[in-house]
Amino acid sequence: MQTDKVDTKRAVEELKELAELTGGKDDGGSRRVAWTDEWVKAREWLEGKLSEIENVEVERDEAGNLWATLRGASEKAVLLGGHIDSVPSGGWLDGCLNTVAAMESLRVFAKHDLPVTVRLVDWADEEGARFGRSLLGSSACANALDPEEVRGLTDKDGVSLPDALAEHGVELDRMNESHRRLENAAAYLELHIEQGPVLERMNLPLGVVLGTFGVERHVVKFTGQHAHSGSTPMDVRRDAFIAAARSAAAFRDDAAARDDVRATTGFVNVSPAIVTAFNGVCEMSLDQRALDADVLADMLRAAKENGDECAEEEDVAVEWEKVWEIEPRPFDEKLIELAEEAITEVAGTSHRLPSGPLHDAAEMAPLMPTVMLFVKSLRGLSHTKEEDTPEEDIEMSVEALHRLAEKAVGWVGKKV
């Protein structure tokens, strides 16, 4: 189907309005951390805007997700998803670009008779900035949240997650009941800034996302024997840090030799951590990501082999502890095609790329056809107040999302 054009300039102005309300690049960064007063203020702003759209029903579910529903001839629904929460001192576009662009599309659809229903969803706590659990609202809606895994989480002030949820009318043990909202969902679309440098390096404004990387996250502990830095000859040392450092370099080199994967050592803790001794214990993290499950498994195998080899050569022990994992979530081939068509119509050319960061779309992909659009991030920066995208590219992304939504509505409508 084809509808009116979206008001892309209004979308940019509303993004600026939200930044003025809850912090932006000129005000120390965004402060829309989920389950805080600033987040509530942002949501009230969004809810107010949505309530002004004729024939749109606005409500919240058991997980705290905000829904705006425009009913069509069929209950089968195309979902336009996003999140308005941010990290502390975050950027002015992540992830509110998703919700503001989707709202602009909803405004246009509200003027037309639709063959299917269109729903905007603002997921609660995508970032996990306060309690460390990302994709909280969307995982609950996907019926994939284990309450016992998050029940004991606390913030830096010692407030528990269940208590914080209760302050916002959410019961942890009922969050998965929100799954019923997906009963008629037939497609999920999401727009996001890239958060990386690929599109900018290619001088392209927009790209189609193939899927989200799978993740293997471990803590690797090397144990040797600390001793005096002056009295211990080099050839008899059992230096855990050296084994860890060599391993970290091997993890990096293995990833660099593969096609478009990631391996990151994010933290390193040593003991005794004094200047007059080498370290007998070293713990470090390893975060590995790939779009192909077999490749990810092979990366982990190679990492363990490299870690064992470095540990043996440095005469230390090594232990691996799994912290978290998620399988790759490839997106729907038909929606990828439609997304590429939409971007080509708007920008003239498109590019397919994976998403290294996780998004709420990763929770939807196992349940329904899903796709994402990326728009260029300047210098690849995100989760910082310096995050930025040229306004003309933002406008193109809003237009591309709407064209994709039109195509998805037509595609779902033909199957009803």
C-alpha cells in the first residue's frame, strides 16, 4: 500500500524537543535511564504525543512496555518497535529515534484505512543501565525472561530490581504475562542508529541489518604464584598477568583473521596488584560475537586452545566461567528485501551489515519475521553525549522506515 509522506522535519524537531526535556549533546547527555524519574518524564512526553493521534489506543502491559495501537481490518499486526530509555549521559538518538520515527509513521497511517493493525511499542529498559539486565521488557514480552535470574539484581544504591519495578506498577513475577500482546504479531520493524563506523566509512546514510550477533561471554581466570619483583628471576616466574595478556592478544588476533566478527577483553583484574610483585592471579573478561553460530562456536574453541597454550607456557592454571550467551538472531529474508527496496527508494543505494550490539529486535526474531534499519553514526560513537547523525540522514531514516512499514503492511495484508 502507499500512503502520504511522513513529516521527517517534525521528527527531527521532536527529537530535539525530547533532548531539551531530558538532556542532549549540549546538556551533559541524555538522562532517560529506565525506572527513574527522567525516564517517566520522557514516557509521559511520548504518551502525550501518541494520545493526540486519532483512533490510536495507548496502554501499558505487565512488563511496563508502552503500546500504541491503530486497528486495521485485520487483527494481524505490524509492530514498529523501539525504546526511549538511555544510558547515563547517553546520546540524543539512541534509542528514541526508533520511537519518534515510528510515531511519525503511525500519524500517517491513522489517516488511512489499513488492511492490518499497526502497533508502536516502546520497550521498557532496553539498555539495562540501572540494573545490568538489557532487553528486560522485550524479553518478558517474548516469554523469555526468567524472574529468578534477575530477582537479586540491585542498583549502585542497593535498591533491588523488584522494588524499583513495583514503584512503577510492575510485578516481576507477572512480567511474562505481557507475551499475550504478541498473539497477532506478524512482523517487527525497528530503526536504530548504527552505533559503529561502517556506514560512515562507506559514505552511505542507511543500511539493512542482517541480524544480531550471537554472544559468548566468559570470565577467564589465570592462577600462578605471585612473588617479589626484585628477587625472582625471569625464567622461574609464574606470572598470571603475562599469561592473560598473551591470551588476550591471541583472542584478538583470531578474531581479526576472521570475517566480520568481534572479540573484546573488557576488564582485567590482578592480584596482588602492587608495584613490588608480579601477579599470581589475573581475571579478565572475553566477549565474542558473530552472526554465524558455527563461527562463534569455533571462536570459543580457538580461544580455549590459545588460553590453555599460553597458560601452559607460563606455568599457570586457567579456568573458564561462562557469564552469558545468546545465539545469533538472523532476520527475515523477505523483510530484508523489502527494507533494501525502501532504502534504495529513499537514498539510492543500500548496504547489508550485521548488528554487533543487541537490540529488542533480537527478542522478536525467533517469534516473527523481523528486520532492522541502520542510519549512519558519525565517528561510530554511541552511548555518549557526542553521539550524532546528520539531520538529513535522520530525515531519510524516518522516510525509509515508513516506506518499509508500508511494504510490510501490504505484505502481511496479502496473507490475511
